[in-house]
Amino acid sequence: MTQALPFLVAGGGIGGLAAAYVLAQDGHPVTVLEQSTAFGEIGAGIQLGPNIFRMFDYLGLTDAINRVAYFPPGLGMSDVRTGEKVVRVPLGDVARAAYGFPYGLIYRADLHQVFLEACQALPQITLRTSAKVESFEQTVGGVRARLAEGGVVEGAALIGADGLWSRIREAVVGDGKPRVSGHIAYRAVLKKEDVPAHLWNDDVLLWGGEKTHLVHYPLRRGELFNLVAVFHSNKYDEGWNTFGDTAELNQRFADAVPQVKELLGKIETWKMWVLCDREPVKNWTDRRVTLLGDAAHPMLQYLAQGAGQAIEDAVVLREALRFTQGDVLQAFQRYQQARYLRTGRVQLTARFYGDIYHAAGVQRELRNQMFQSGAESAGFAGLQWMYKGIDPQNLFTR
């Protein structure tokens, strides 16, 4: 009896490992092809909405996540120039009561490690490093992936989870380079003992200003403090791991309130990345090849949903394969049909929230008045459609 060809997953980030994990749980052999020399994640903290915790529950990973996550009591926004409180939304029990699941914070590397360890525990998964998919070709019953380092890997299907600059997307969608937003982000992580008591805040707190904002929150059970400063800039550098220009950062926040300036001054070295997304597309599948996560629907970070939507993708892909009894061609079509409108809405809404955070003039006054009135669905409450998430058991009907 011949061994079934594996599902090939191009990319060993959070989305790629989530896809490998769910497929292997159902008995499918999976080979993950990671271009780097080791599995790991670059980045700092990320926020996890209730929709993502719903996925952790479905995947049986809640305990592993809870061991490394932090659960903030609230989510707030203040004016970066005046210190004026714009809005604060209680989380904790309020989020659980509204959605059945919490709102949490996690170090990106910790989230990746949870999925990596889950994959390592499943014998159906082969994890390969130094294996960048350069190109592919489809056969009658499978896919051949050609690696940049040489060699060919054969599989039953190919899932492109190779991120914003996806080579798989280039072949399937062919829509050129990502859309550069004109925003760049500087990120850094401090140990708790390096943050003065008067600057520490248990909440997720965003300081919004004209074309700038700073967001900070605790990480890893409250042992770390994550800072991300975002501003509009003409600088452009592909990637996530470039050292930032402290002089430009300080110039952009020159009019900020003292506590923001003091926080920024605590950081000696910043890493920066350019924020990009793409226009939503309806089709990201070609027969036995499909896309997942940022390769399918890259989004700006203003809703903190990039990793979460990739995890949802993996769950929907699994359910599509279950529903079609393993028919890859049908499953991939049903998967994208079930995902493109939801992910497209997140992509477009994230752009809108960037405008809200960076408002100036009349737009800023209107934002503050609406949010402070308590009568508008500000922030958390206005995103119920997103945070309620998806119900994996009822995605597909005949």
C-alpha cells in the first residue's frame, strides 16, 4: 500500500503551523516547508480577540495559550497631545459575558511556540527548514513544489502560507506587490522592572494623534511591556526586522504628553517595519493550490487580527476538507467561498480604524465627541461581528 502524498504548506509561521496542525489532527500527512534555517517568529506582542480564543478552544490549545498569555482589564484610548481620555472599554468578565471567550495579549513568539510544539507532537507532520518554495507545477493528482535551494517536493496539494510577499500568491493571483500604506511601525519590548511604576498600565492603552499613535500593554503574564509606535513616513524597507531611526521617531512625537515621551525614551533600540496590505480578492485558489493568512488577505494591524484570521483560515480549511470527504478541489473552493467576505471586511475595516486612530482637526473632535458620549458603538462594541467569530461546526451545509 503506497503512502498518501502529503499536504505541502509553504511557510512555517503561525498560519502555516495552524494549518499543518489541523490537517494532521485529521490524519492527513503534512510537510511544512519553511524558508528560514529555523522555525521562529519575528515581532513583539499581539492582541487576541475573543474570536481567536474560540479557535483555541476548538483546537484544544486553550491551556497552552493561557500559560503564556496576559488578560488585560480594559482597552483604552487617549489623545496623545492633550492626554484627554477618549474611551475605555472594560474587558475581563465583560468580554467573556459578551462573547463567551476572553480578550488576551500574547508575545508573538509564544503563540508561534504553542503551535510549533503542537505540530512536533504529531507524527503526521514533517517540519523542514531551509526549504523556500520558489515555484510549483500542478499534475493530474498533485503538486510539485520546486525549492530555491534545489530539489522538488511532491504533494497532494499546496497551501501558500508564505506571508505578505508570497511567491505562491504571485503565481495564483498575480496582483503585483503589496499596497504600501505610508505608515511605519516601531516596536520594542521592555522587562517589567525597566518600566517606572507611574508609566505602567495594565490596560491596552492607545495614544492617538495626528498621523501618529503609540500603543502599549503587558505581555507574558505581566512580565514584559510591549510598545508599538506608528506614524506616517515616506521611508520604505521591506521586512519586519530593520532597526528604526530614533531621531525620526522623536520628531513625530515631539508634541506628545510627557508620559508618552518618557516611555519612548526608555527604549534604546527599536525595530521597525513598513505597514502594507492588499485589496481584498474573491479568488485565491487554483485547483490544488490555495492561500492562507497574509498570503491570502494581508491586513493593516489596526484591528490586531492578522494572526487570528490566519488561524480561522486553518479551521475553515479543515472543515471544508471534512465536508467534501477529502476532495481537495471542492474543499479549496468552499474554503475561500466561506472566507473571502469576512477577511475582506477585516482588511477594509482595519484601514478605517487607522484613520480613526490618526485623526486630526474636525475628524479628531468628532471622534472624541462620539466615543465620549457613550451613545456610539465605539471600538470593542462596534466590532461584534468580528469578535463573535465563526462556528466551525456549522460552516457548511449540503
